[in-house]
Amino acid sequence: MPGKDGVEVCREIRRRKEQAYTYLILLSTRETKQDIVAGLESGADDYLTKPFNVDELKARLRTGERILDLEDRLVEARESMRFQATHDLLTSLWNRGVITELITREVLRSRRERSCTAIMMCDIDHFKKVNDTYGHATGDEVLREVARRLQTSVRSYDMVGRYGGEEFLLALNRCDPGSAVSRAENLRAVVGGRPIQTANGKVTITISIGLALSTEFGNCNVDEIMHEADMALYAAKTGGRNCVRVANPGSAPKVQEQPVPELSALIPQQEQ
């Protein structure tokens, strides 16, 4: 290798920040202890001197394959644990803790940028009746499909999470306040516009939505804004269900905004 020896090649590869690990076997005519130590310290995983035995080289390669396979399993296990810590396992949406923290950060960002975040609390109407009539397995199918319809009906940078039970929490970032109600109505229509096909047949469901705009609650902390969205949802439920109700700014107490801790490192950077 003109201009570079094996040790330098190993060092060059190890300097790269690649996602997958590169397993290196250094094959060299240099056979002193100092050469072997230098080769291994440069980043080689194994060292073999020339002339070499073909069967021995194959055996060492198989060892490298086993190590790489083990690394793949460890990466998969780590990603699985990360997913379980941040997502709802039934619907694959953000779980309650993460969606709440993401919305907190988003509201603070929108205040700095003088933009608007629309927070929506959604609830499946008469969901208990679905479980009682068709069973909990069908209820789970309904929850997964509602989650899918909500997720696919918002922009990639909006946020959707399962708040608990049959409730979902959404945040529409940089939302035009004048179009927030129409966007909520669109979500309601998408979810309830056609029956959900389940193993027990088609199930017709609707949702109620409580909407709060961050610009309408400038002096309230995020918990208070979410509470107002929840109260608007309650108004939608008591007002006949399958409708959208908007939170009334005049009913919210004025509370000083509190500092927010950093978002957990468990959440992948591209998903924040």
C-alpha cells in the first residue's frame, strides 16, 4: 500500500464516526511483539502474520462475524429499550411523559418566536361500549387505528401522543390560530369519517376534541394550558360528543411560567 501501511489504515478507520462497527484483521509480514502491539493499539481487532494459514484466517474471520453479530444484537436491544421508554407500546405513539415534555418545550419555543402552538386533547366517544360489546382485543384494534389516522393526518413535525386510555394529546407547531379549529375539525372527520375494520367486523367511532391555543394563554404555564384543553374536551363531551370545543382564555388563572428541565436523552435526536 504505497504511502500508507496497515497501522495507519487502522487508525484512519477508527477516526471515522461510523454507525456500524468495522472489524479489522491486520495481515502483515511484521511479526515482532512490538509490531503486534502497535497494530492492535492502532485499532485492529486481530493480527495475523505472513505467511498465513488459510484455514486459520477463515477461523479468525468467523470469529469476527460472531462479534459483529453480537454487536448487532446489542444495538437492537438498546434501540428496543429506548423505544419502550419513550413510546406507547400499543399504538407506537409518544407516551404520556414524552408527549407532555415535548409540548412543554414546543410552547416555550413558540413564545420565544411569537408563534402559536395548538394543543388538542382528543377522546374516543363511548369507548367503554366498544370494549363491552366487542371485547378488549377489538378495543385495542380501534385504538391502534385511531392513532394511525391521527398520526397520518398531521405534518411530520407535529406531535401526537397517547395521553392515557382512549385519550390522545396533539400539538400542532407553528399553527395559524385562524385555522386551528378547521384543522381540529379535519382530524375529527378523518377519524370518524369511515368505520374501522376489526376482526369482529366494522366498528363506527367518533372523537371529541378540546382545543387550546398557546397564544391565548400567554401568562399560563403549560400544565394550565393542557388543563384548559382538557376542560374544553369536557365541554365537547357534555355538549353531545363528536365535536370540537375551544378553551376560553378568560377562565384560566394566570400563573408564572416555570423553568423546564432538559428533555431526556432517551429520545433520539431526530425525533425531538
